[in-house]
Amino acid sequence: MSDFLLLDGALLPTIDPRLLRATSYGHFTSMQVRDGRVDGLDLHFERLDRSTREVFGRPLPEGRVRADLRAALDQAGSGDLSIRVNVFADDELHLLTRVGPPVAPGTQPLRLLAYQHERAVPHLKHTGTFDLTYYARAAKQAGYDDAVFHTATGELSEASIWNICFARGPHLVFPTAPTLPGIRQQVLQRGLESFDTAPIPLADLPTYDAAYLTNSIDPALPVASITTATGTTTYAPHHPSATTITKAYASLSGQPI
């Protein structure tokens, strides 16, 4: 007998059960494509190769990923897309590419609720995302927009699906607590003339002028507030740091697939 899948008791004959491995043990990267270009495409290639070597003990050549990305563009008939590339393996290495419409960045500053939580193997963008969804959902049920995490020693690290950075005047500061080195964060850092990395203790949140979230969709989504066990820090729109971020991105351009 071969493997098969049922959904609500009905047979799903067109789905390969091997694809379940893509959601249980593997890693991925997500990107927004505009006019056939991706911000930090070289960083996505590096992430996929480095993670594949660590997780599966073998390389993932850039040429193979690029060929699959080009196939996705050809199949979609568009250069404006959202793409997620999952890497998983049985006897061989597989790439599962999910393609969807482009997603516009958010425009509304977010209110974050802080939780003590540290992701397992945080430097990998792995498929173990239950905890991220769990805390994001809990924050929303409590009346906030999303969750942000801190370590057991009280250092802010990252949000559920974002990196976070802070501003003092026009200068940006990135947390040193263990986090996923997000592609968007790395792209932003490339464009900055200078930036700092430092521990961000929860007690220091009021000393910053602004905070921003970054991921593949959001280049720099402002944070409206962060609520911890001891109170809430609010952030107003901050022109000096927003100008720094705008200039950083203006100095860069997307890389063609």
C-alpha cells in the first residue's frame, strides 16, 4: 500500500504525501518580486545554501534555486509576485515553491505585546513556526496587533514574523539577542551609512525615539507601542529615523532573477 492523504475524511488524490515533510523538517525563505527583481536576492541564495548545508548536510547551488524562481515567473506570467521556497529532503533534496500575488507593505503602526520566548535554533528560518503563530494569536486575543519577544534576561530580540530595530535620533540600533538574521534587515543595513548593534533591555525601551519592524513584506513598519509586564512604551512618528531609512533604501536596487 502507498501513502495517501484524507482531508475531513475525503481522499486527496492529487497531493504527494511527501510534501508533508516540507512543513515538518526543513527551512525556507520568502521574497517579494517586483518587475522580476528581488531585494537582496544574493542574500536569499546564501541563506538557502547555508541552511541546507546545516540542516541536510549538502549544498544548494544558486543555479538550481534561480532556475526554479524563473520557472515560477514563467508559470505566473508576471514579474510581480510573492514567492516562498521551502527546502526539504527524503533521499534527495527538494524545493517546494509557493507562488502568490504580491503583498503590499503595511501602513498602520503596530501595538506589540511582549512575551518571554526564544525560538529554537533562531539563526535558521526553519519550518517550526507553531510558537510564532501561537504568541501572535495570543497577543491579538489580548487586544494587541502582534507579539514581540524577549529573552529570560529581559533583552528584546524579535517579533513574531519580523526583525525589530530602534532609533535614537537618526541612528538605528539592532538587538544583539539571538534572532533570525532577516534578509530585509540585512538589506537595510547595507544601505545605512552606519548603525549599531546592542542589547535592548526592556527597561530601556522608553529611551528610544522610535521602533521599526522589517520583513520581506514590510521594509520598515513603525511600531506604535510595546507593552511589557511593567507598562507600555509608545512611539510617535519620527522624521529623523524615517528619513535615514528612506535614504538607505533609495541607495539600493532589486536584483534580477
